[in-house]
Amino acid sequence: MRSPLRGIRLSGVLLALTLSGVVTAARADLTVGIDLSSTGPAAAIGIASKNAMQLWPDQIGGQKVHYIFLDDASDPGTAVKNARKLISENKVDVIVGPNITPSALAMLDPISEAETPMITLIGSAVAVEPQDAKRRWAFKMAANDSAMADVMTRYMANHGVKTVGFIGFADAYGDSWLKEFSKFAALRKLQIVAQERFNRTDTSVTGQALKLMSAKPDAILVAGSGTPAALPQRTLQERGYTGKIYQTHGIATYDFVRVGGKDVEGTLFPTQPGVVAKTLPDGHPARKAALAFTKKYEAKYGADTVTQFAADAYGVWDLLNDAVPRAAKVAAPGTPAFRVALRDALESTHNLAIPNGIMNLSPQDHVGLDQRAGVMGQIKNGKFVYVSD
């Protein structure tokens, strides 16, 4: 006959082991699902992100990790399908990506329903602000459009710009940039004299370019990302526009430089430290992390290949490496409790140096990057160089 005391003793041992984390948390593997735009209009961004991720170590926070890569082809519908697959079939602990704003917004439903954290690689804040029941599961690596608009408009005002023409994507990215740029333009007495939109897949923007030029602005801002953002600038140059052309931080890929050629030489744009690491001032707080990443990235992919998207993507490993040990003290990877604990751990990130800035996250702030994450850059001789803070 089985002794009741034996059962009590075994139960007590198992309880003690579970509470200490010995049974599960120390040995369980972590699964990271990754959704990127490796093909389609945003492929230049997605490929740069994947290149950086292929440099990630095979452990995060002391946990062995499995990476699962999926391509959403720059399509929000496919991004949602990928998210549901990663959650239901692969049982991922966290999703990294997507690269574009419409996809990130579309993925808020599946990640919040499954209570699975998502670390996006988009620029717009709309996926994380305002914080609500869905957005509490989303985090973001890139500085907000508002931070970039702040840096850009300050530079414009300091360099004699009074009037600006705006042409942006006809989607959430363009909407966000028009909103944020308008706010900071008003603050710095810059007048927006013309507004136009275009689609990522457009092959001509001649009509929009002529309307912008007819307003005779001192400068024109193209609010696009990746290689599609080259089209308006090339068209403006072909039509004889002689004012300054600004782009957003979404163009910092060498594919943009390749596609734009001589027409994008001299382009001014707000960016983050990782893009211009080699020319950052010695005292910049992110310089050490940015240079370390640049050295590692260029050792594999060649000189002058770093992009903002690559730097953002690599920083995800730094962020998870910092947060996973705290979450693993609460529950084992592969469990709902761990996903909740990881979300909470991400929110407690403090003074973490990543290639594109210093992160301080909180329940109210799922970006965590301050003004140290924003600088002005310029394309000079086909390279991205630092201009000013």
C-alpha cells in the first residue's frame, strides 16, 4: 500500500523545484518567430533586417534559442497569416517584426489575442501609442517619427528653410509623418505649402512632383521608406527642382542609394546612431555600441553596408538578452506565463545601450529612446555620414 507521507514528500520536492525554477526555466529552449518583408516593395528593409539577425548568437539570456523566419512579401494580410502560424503552430515566445507600419497594425489583433509580445521594426509610433489592451503587447526598436521630425525640423529652421512641400506614402507611414512633421513644423514656424501622396508600387509621380514645384517651396520632404522613396526625388530632379530635398529615416539603406544614384546625392535625412557610427562625435553615448555592431556587420557583409534597419534588427537581440533572464525567473519559455513575464521584463529595460541609442522602457513607453537616438545624416559620395544632432 502506498504511503500518504511518500506522496506528500514528493509533492513538496516538486513544488520546491518548480518555485526555484530548476525543473523548467533553466533548461527550456526559447523560440523566436520572425516576420520580415524579404520580398515586395519593402524588401530592401527586410533583407537588411535579416542580414543583421543572421549575426545573432544561438543563445539569448542563457537560453538556447530557435529562430523561425517567415517572409510576408510586404503584405499586411500575409503578415497576419504568418503571425497566426507562428503563434498557433510554432508556439513562439515572442515575434520580431514586421518591417512596415500597415503590417504591424494588422498584427496587433493576433498578438494581443494570444498574449504574445511583438517587437516591431517600424518607424511609426501608431503600433505602440496610445497604450491600450492591444498595444501593451507591442514594442518598437526604431525611434518614433515624432523624434525624427523634431530633429529634421530643427535642422531645417537652423538652415534657412521657411516653406516645405510634402509628398508621402498613401498609407499609415505617410499619415504618421504628415501628422508629426506638421506639429513640429508649426512649432518652428515652417509653412507646409503643398501636400501630395503616392503609393509604394507607383511607377510615376510626375503629376505630384509638378504640383509641388508649382508651390515653389524652399525644401521638399519625401515621407517614404526603402527604395520606393527614390521615385519622387528622382522625378523632382529630372524636372529641374533646385531646392533641398529631405527624406525620412526610412531611406537609410544602400539599395536606396543604388536605385536613386546621382539623384539622391546630398539628401538630408534624420537617422539613428548605427547608420552613421563611423562619423559620430566621440562623446555620443551610443557610439561604442554602434561601432561594435558596425564592425561585426561589415566583417560579414562588407564595408559601408550598415543600414538603420540592420542596426534596429540587431538591437532586438540586445533587448531580449537583457529581458529574458528576468522573465525566466518567473516561468519557463514555451509557456503562457513566460510570455507574460517577458512582456513585463521588456517594460523594465533600463539604460540599455543598443546600436541605435539608449533604451529605457516602461508600461507607458514601449519605445524607450530619447533624443540621443536622433541625429541628422546626409548622403555624401554614396555614403551615409553624420551632419549634426
